[in-house]
Amino acid sequence: MKFISLLWLEIIEGIFLFFTLVALLVASKTQQYLPFYLLLIVDLVLGIISRWRAELRHKARIAAALNVQLKRFSAIVAELRENLHQFLAEEKTVIIPPKLHEAPKSDNEVIASLQEDIESLNISISSLIRYIKENRIELRLKNLEKLYQELQTSRRGLELPDQNLLQESKKIDVSPPPRLAWRCLHIIKAHSQSVTDLAITADEKYIVTTSWDQYLCLWSLKEGTEVSRVEAAAQGVLCLCLRQDNYQEFGIATGGLDQQIRVWSLVPGKKSIEFQLEYTLTNHTGSVHCLAIVGSKNLLVSGSYDQTLKQWELTTGELVCSCYHEASVSSLAVHEGLGYVASGTSDGLVTLWQLGGEEKLGILMGNMAEVEAVAVNDTGEIIAAGCADGTIKIWKLPTTIFSIFLQVEPCLVLNAHHGQVMDLIWSPDSQLLYSAGTDGLIKIWYVVGGRGGALSLLELGHLKISEANRIFSLSLSPDGRRIAAGGIDGTVKVWENSRSSPGG
């Protein structure tokens, strides 16, 4: 009877379907199709109603099963809570009953998934309780409370500074921000795909660019015209760097998706100058995303998605050292004077390494998003990181950073861009910081030094290539008067500051 009560609609649907077939046979002989059409409509209506009832029954069964699992879960959570309170009160080992492990796994995917989630939660709570017991967290909290109370009772009143000192501090002049007047110098249709990286040469004669279209190009900074072009890789080229003291001899390096690094020189050609490949490095096992050349030490530094930071002899290509990270290396910056390399990784850390060696000098913490760009100011004391969440983190290195290993928290966080911060660059005197983002803006930040060594950055304005054109790369001329930016559409735009002012 139960089977009949559940399927009575399906039985009626089958009967009407049978009569519909009979009506079709009769209509084919009598040419009277009206009864067939009526029965066909009834079949369609019955089919819709039957499927609606089946869906309701299915949802009801799942709801009932979920309710049972929820009750079981609530009972286990209540028991865990009781055991936890008992443990904190008596410091006894809590034994969590393995009820979920003994329960058979349901055939229903939704219920089975819920069972797995509950089991995972059960294991996590067990680990948490075990951690609390093994590390005696309760005792530590009691000791901290006791220490805090002792400090509160013994704390002395704060003494106000001398009024004469306050009057002296009011006389300190804060330098006004520089006056900037950027005008467009060139708009170059440089590549058929995104401009991944670019750099202005030290003598300010050329702009060197790379792109997803696999080409390495040389452009006249004065004229905005193409000087030379070469296919630099079998896949997209992601990064380049220049040697500042002599970019013509072993002075250009490129890396990309093919996991190779190529070092180039500029030599006289048929028309003017051409790229000449000196050698290719194949030691990386992941795509190469960042490069730097340290001419004074004859070093080439590379960072890759294979989680290594490698240092090479520039003229020979011999590997000097390799430093391993816990995540892929996406950006780097070098300070020759203080002798360190700052590498940014996808886990949000900036790690400081010895230049020319494998020693880890420190870690800059306090960031969760992937680091897309790293920039070091001229003194090497301030490091900026552009992150995938649109923020810029600023770290001020303590004087003891290289004498003892330190983990440093940021002193300033800027909500800079809507989207990833793709590139950062300091002005020559570190008075200005330029940031580029996927929101299409180049923002200009003025560094203000506060009392007690505190820092703040004031946004002076912004530039952009064009509407809805994301910016991937930036470069600033050595005198800080020209800036070039590469866009997602292959365009390079160059600006010139018509006002001579510090840092800009």
C-alpha cells in the first residue's frame, strides 16, 4: 500500500500515456487528432506535477538526513565543550569520543560531505585541546595577568617634557612637497601585447622594453622611435634589468616563462646598434619574474617561481649561490651600499639576503598578500612592497638589522590602488615614491618624516596612460625628471617634469 500511495501519480501518468498512444494510432486512421492533442496535454501536465513532487520528496529526505546529522553534531560539540571546561578546570587529559569515526559514511554526497566536515572539525578541536595542554596556555595566561597587575601597581606617573623643548619643536620647518608638472613626451605603440617590463638607460638615451610578445626592444628616449628589436625568448618575456654603469657590455638581462635568463650586449649594427646574445642560463626550473644587475660586484641576481633566489657572476654566467624560499619569488630589489637583496614572495614575506652570499639577514613581516614589487630607497633604510591586495607596506630597518637576525613589522600601510600594485620606484633622493597598479594609475607619494622617526606618505597626484589601460611596469630616469610606463595594450608612455624640483 505504501508503494502504491507513493507512486499513484506515476501510475496515472503511465495510463494516460498508454491512452495517448492508442489515440495516436486511431487518429492516424480517422484523421481526428483532437483526442490525441487533449491526452498529450494531460500527459505533459502530469509529467510536470510528477517531477515537482519527486523534487519535493528528495529535498524532504535530504532535510531529514541533515537534521539528524545536525543533532549528532550538536551533541558532539556540547560534549567537547564540557570536556574542554573540565580540562581547563582540572588540567586533565581530554579524550574525545570517536563517534564520527565509527559512523558509517552516507551514500548521499551532501550528507557525506557534511560528515567529512564534522570529522575534520572534531580533529581540529582535538589538536587545539592537545596544544593547550602541552604548552600550558592556561598557566601562561595566569602568569601574564599577574605580571600585568604588578606593572599596573608599580607604574609611575608620566613626566611632561620641558616646555622649552616643546617651544623648540614648534620651530622645526617641514619642507613643502615639490611642485610637479608632468607633460607627455611620447606615446609609443611598442608591442603587440602587454609591456611586462621597461627601463631607462643611465645616460638617458634609450628605453629598453620587454613584452608577452617575446620581443626585446630598444627605443630612443629623445625621439620615441624604435632603434632595435630582437626575439628574446620562445615564450613571453616577463622581466629585464640594466647595468647602470655600462649597459652596453653584458649590461642587459631578460627572463621569462621559458625559465631561462639571457644576457645581452649592445653592438654596432647595420643602421645603429643591435642586441647581441652573450649567454643563456638554464638553471631555474620555474618562470623567471625578477632580475637585477650589480655592476660594482659583477653580479646578476634572479628570482623565480621555482622558489629560489640565485646570484651569478655577470660576465661568466657562473652560479655563485642559490637561496631557497618557502614560496615563489615574484620581485626583488638590491642595495649595493648595505650589501643586501630584498626578495618578495607569494606568501607575503620580504626576505633580506646577503649580497654575494647565502646568509639570511632578516624577514619583513606583517603582510598576507603576494608581494608584486619591492623598492629600496637610496640609503637602504626604507623598503616598500607593493602587494596584490592594492596596499603598499613600508618598513624602516632598525640599525641592528644586519648585526642580529630580526623579524620586522611594517611601520606604515597605504591603501594605494584598486587592484594589484604592479611596480614601485623611489626617486633618486627618496623624497618621492611612484606606484603603478592594475587600476591604470601611477600614483605619486611624498615622503614626510615625522617626529620620533615616524613616516607618513602624502599622495600628490597621479598619471595614467589612457582610460582603462592597466599599467604593468615603471621606470624613472636617474635625474628623476622622466618617467616611463608600460601598459597592458603594448603602449609605452613617457612623461617629463618641466619643473626642476627635488625628487621629481
